[in-house]
Amino acid sequence: MKREEITEQVKTWLSKETEQQEWKIAINDDDPSYYYCYSIVNESDTILFTICIEKKIDRVIVMNNITFSRQDGTNYKLSREKGKYWIDLKLQLLNLGIDVKAIPDVERVETIQLRKVIYFEGCSRDRFVNDVRNIIDSSEIPELIFRNYSNYMNEKIQKD
């Protein structure tokens, strides 16, 4: 498939899913590294996930960017065992086939990006919708694991 065809196909699939869900499609074409992007937002205009079609590689990326609350972000940055959190997070998301990336890096994380990649030749509505649902469902995992990690750190501090 060509980029134009996959762009139209993704738009069609999103439109059909929008009829079933409580979200809206917003065009996001200001990122120069992508051919085309759709941001999917809820009724309060919060971005639920983003779908981008790359310029240089024949693939679609379904992604979500997650940020810690201010308090959790501060706690994370003060933590000495960030590696344990990232190992636990990556293992959980690996089971779902989801890539995770710390932006800008693990030490100074401001955003956690969850990504699923679909190459054009493997792109079907079933695969696409399944990957969208996986990203939506997995968006709570970083915070849940952080809560577990915070409890672990608190117990460790109390023992020391």
C-alpha cells in the first residue's frame, strides 16, 4: 500500500471506531517527521492516543505519551532506583508487545511514550483496532507500576 492509501484507510477505520467510542479525531500535521498524524481526543479534548504515518518507513505508529503528576514526577526524580521501575515497566509492556521510551531519558523522564508499530504490509483493520485498544488499555500501566515502585521505595526507606 502507498502512504496515501494507508492514510485514507486509517482515517476510515478511525471514523468507524469513533461512531462506537466517545472520542473525536483531530488532524495533527505539524510534525515534520511524519507524513500524517491523527490525534484522538476525548470529550474534554485530552489526547487519548496518536496515530502517525511515517515519511521514510512504510509503517503506522499508534502511540500515547504519558506524564507523571507533579508529585510523582518529583518523587521519580529523587529516586535512586529508577532502573527497577523501568525493568518492571518494560517487562509488563513487553507482554503486550508495546515499546516504551523515556523522554528525554530514564534519569530525567518528563514523558513516557508507549508505541505499537504496524508495517504497511501487515496493516489490517483487525490488527489496527487491536493495537489501538492495547495502547489505550496499557496507558494506566506506567502509573500503576510507579505506585507499586513508590510503595517498594517507602518500605525500603523505613527498613534502613
